[in-house]
Amino acid sequence: MAKTKARKRPARKATATPETEQRILEAARSVFIRRGTAGARMQEIAAEAGVNQALLHYYFRSKDQLGAAVFSQMASRLFPALLQTLSSDASLDAKIEEIVTIYHENLTRNPFLPGYVLAELQYHPERIETVIAKIGGGDPRQVLGPVFLRLNEQIQAEVNVGRMRPITAREFVVNLVSLCLFPFAARPMLSMVLGLDDETFPTFIAERSRTLAAFYKNALRQ
């Protein structure tokens, strides 16, 4: 039986506008998720966006430049809120609760995000530095230094009064973020092992979002 060829979206008569640029970014994101950045072609992205390749290259001169723009857009859905929460004057318990909420709400809406970000960082680790520099308006090390210093001070204060086990700020953040990310990054494996499908996986995540903060806080108790 002859294979049916996939129908391409007809190219629209597009001009250089902010709406066109956003459409290109959305198309690139869709193609990058399907193909991976390495396997994606500019021609396919142009067809997905409904523009010609000349207009695609007008906005983004290369696939690498387009990939960096998409990564910045996607990473900006998580990192600004994370840094703002970690650097705030809120208590450690409040920070844990807020970070769990931020991650679960964002990743429920964008379940592809962890896999995409982690895959991109394997080949382009410098992109996260660009995102953090953009958020903080300076050298990433100068942006993150005060955040971890403040966390260490809060942790040490809790340890000194006997309410918390000793832990470094780095471990505190890595452990918490890992607990939030893992179910989404490992969704295919968890779905198979736990017998979850597209209907029951969101229910699993909703239940986890109600219990994870309490679990992590209790794990830190002295």
C-alpha cells in the first residue's frame, strides 16, 4: 500500500511583524521537540510556521541562533520564578511550598519542558548562563552567589536552633528541584512501571503536588 505523504501547512503571505516572529518560535519549538535540535531542519520549521525560508532567515540567521532563542523562551518559564523565590525573605518552608507549586503548575502545562531543557543543555551548557545573566542583569556567578549565601544563612539558623538537619544550600536546591522534575523527565518509564496513561498521569501529579512539600520539609527536620 502506498504511503500517504504528510500534508504541509501552506505558506502564508507573511511580513516582518512581532506576530510572525512569535509564530516562528512556536513552530521551531514544536519541531525541536519532535526531532531534537540536531535533527530539525530550517525548511521544516518554515513550513510549520507557514512562512518562506527567506523570512525565517530574516529573523534567525541560523538554526543555532533559533535554537538559542527557543531555549531562552522555554527556560524563562521556570528560572525567573525559581530565582525570585530562592532569593526572597520568605521562610524555608514557604520557599519549598512555592517552588513545588511553580514547578508542578508550569510542567503540567508544559510536560515536554524538562526533557527538552535537559537535552539542550547536554550540547549547549552555555545557554543556561545566558538565561541567568538575562534574568539577573549580570554575570551568572554574581547573580547566583547572593542567592546561595542567603539560603545558607537561613539553613544555618534553622540548624542552630535544632529544627533542621545540616545541609548545604546547593544540596537543598538540587534535591528539591530533582524531586519536582523527575516525574516529568521520566514520564514514559513511570507510565509503564506505574500503569499510568494520559488521563491518570495528571491525577498522579496533582496528588504529588499536595504531598511533596510536606515530604521534603519532614525529611529536613532534625
